Amino acid sequence: MQTCRLGTQQRHNGGMTDGPLILGIETSCDETGVGVVRGNTLLADAIASSVEEHARFGGVVPEVASRAHLEAMVPTIERACEIADVKLYDVDAIAVTSGPGLAGALLVGVAAAKALAVGLAKPLYGVNHLAAHVAVDQLEHGPLPEPCIALLVSGGHSSLLRVGDVTCDVVPLGATIDDAAGEAFDKVARLLGLPFPGGPHIDSEARSGSSVAIDFPRGLTSQRDLQRHRFDFSFSGLKTAVARWVEAREEAGEPIPLADVAASFQEAVCDVLTRKAVAAAVDQGIDTMLIGGGVAANSRLRVLAQERAAAKGIRVRIPRPGLCTDNGAMVAALGSELVSRGRQPSPLDLPADSSLPVTQVLATAR
Ligand code: KG4
Ligand code: ZN
């Protein structure tokens, strides 16, 4: 377990009975998210997405995302305050994703958060995007048991974490050694001619397909691989296997059974993710497993995780799909936890750090 050095370990709520009022800003990829929470209560979750501007490129174009964040920032902040029915000067602190993510995109959120913090004379918390994906579950299911296992699966990351105190004790157990799970969904969707982002489209195609129609490979699950990569993932071999399978059918002039390919591919991803996450929980003697990140919205992953975890007496917590994909509420949720636990705010010169390590929950000085 890590030692939490900043601030006190005692919970406090800044003198308020129902927790601090936090505005959270998320701009690490293509969603401009602004959330408002009080304690663990979600008051507003305003999102402006530039996903349609990236669709024709088949992936997020960083410069396009940065410009879209710039345009969306002020209106999204205004919308969040309106929905939450709060005034900006009422908030107790500003939280912002300071990494990891796209450098230019992060910069827009961090600059906006600094401006608000200075203008309103409020403390600023630069937070880790991955820890925020964990903390958001508190808005739905209450305080996180400590420790818990977190499986974070998004377009940019696939990690297995042991989380004690989410504000300072996040230990990586494993991660992808190549593509992220969401990236694999997006790439396979592309080769199947489905729109970007591909995850939701594969998910819906798979509903009418057979998950056992094609036996796609399960990366890093052989006895030999498990010795070195017990809790790591690899999805690039799976993506290549799908591509080869589709090519072979095309060359033979045969139709591609889209739903079966989608269902069999999805099963291969969900099988490995759930198998390793449950194994990590058993190995660590931890009875709660949380799943977060965009891929946690996947319907098959949600069902399979529940089934396999239940068989081992492990409880699964997964936020509703809208809180799994990137949003501002998750940043506000982590900010709220940091304030409640008395952590020191970040300095006003906090950097946007595109490769912020998962172990660093709170951004400190340069
Ligand atoms: O967490 P997120 O919104 O952004 C990142 O931090 O990357 O995750 C986006 C990823 C995309 O790759 C998208 O295809 C995937 O999450 N995704 C899904 C589903 N919904 C979103 N993947 C599988 N099934 C879904 N239902
Ligand atoms: Zn994310």
C-alpha cells in the first residue's frame, strides 16, 4: 500500500454538512465535460463532444479536438452551472484533468481551470484522468471500499489497478502492452466498415451475432505469457486476427457475417478483461471490483464481469454508461474526494502532463 503524504487522512467537508461544491473540467480527448457535484451528489454533467468532427478521419485529430474544446469551454461551463443551479462564485474548488491525454486538449482545460481559480480565488486541483474514472462511481454507488480492484478500459488505456485511497494510493497491477481495449474496438469497427467510435456499434451488431462463431485469440493468456504478463493485456494480435479472417473471406468472395465477427471479437476482449480482473481480485484478496472507462459501457463486458465475479464472491461496481465515457462529473467527483480528505491544492503553475503516471492522482508543481 502506498503512503498518502499530502494533507490529513481525516475526512472533512469544509464546514458544510453535505460536502464541498466542486466544478470539474475534462478535456483530455474529444469531450469537453463540465460537471458539478456536491459531496457525492451529482448536480450537473454537461458535455460537448467533437466526435463527429473526427469521424471521417477514423480517430481523434488532436488539433481539431483542441479547437473544439476552446469553442465549447465557456458555453459548457455556463450550461453546467445552469443545470446545477449554482453560481460560479458559490463553488468551493475547481478540479481539472491535468493528464494523461492529448497535450493540446489538456492545455485548454487546464488554462480554463486556472483562469477560474484565479478569478474566483478558489483552490485548484489538477487531477489524473484515470483516477477520475474510478472516483466517478462514488456518485452512483457511494463511497468506494478500500481497497478495491479497478479495471480501467478506454480508448487510450487498459489497466488493472489496486486502489486504496483513490486520492493517493493507486497501484498498477497490469496494463496493455500494445493497443488499448477501446482502440481495438475502434480499429476492428473500422475494418468492418462501422463508424467511429466503433465500440458502441460493435456492441449493438454483436447482439444479433454468435460469440462462439469464430474462435479469435485471447492475448497473453497462455501459461508462458502468464508468467511474465499475468495481469497485462494485448489486443493487437486479436485485431490482426480479425483483419486476416475478414480478408480471407473477402478473397474467397464470401460475405462477411458482420454480427458474428462483432460478437466473437467482443467475446475475446471481454473474456480476457474479466478473466484477468477477477484473477487480480482473487490474488489480492479483494472483494470489490470496479470497472470504468468508455469500454465499461459495453453490454457484454458488464454481464460477463458480474457472472464471473459473482462466482468468486466478488462484488462488481460499474457506473451507468454515461458516466463510463469521458465526462466532467468524474473530475468533479475526484476533486470532491480530494477536498473532503483535506489534500493540498495544486499550485497555479500546474502543468498539463500528457503522460501523467497513473500513480500520481494529484498534480503538483512543475
Ligand atoms: O473513456 P473514453 O470515453 O475515452 C478515453 O479516455 O479514451 O473511452 C472511449 C472508448 C472508445 O474507444 C469507444 O469505442 C469505447 O470507449 N466504447 C465502447 C463502448 N462505448 C464506448 N467500447 C465497447 N462497447 C461500448 N458500448
Ligand atoms: Zn477516459
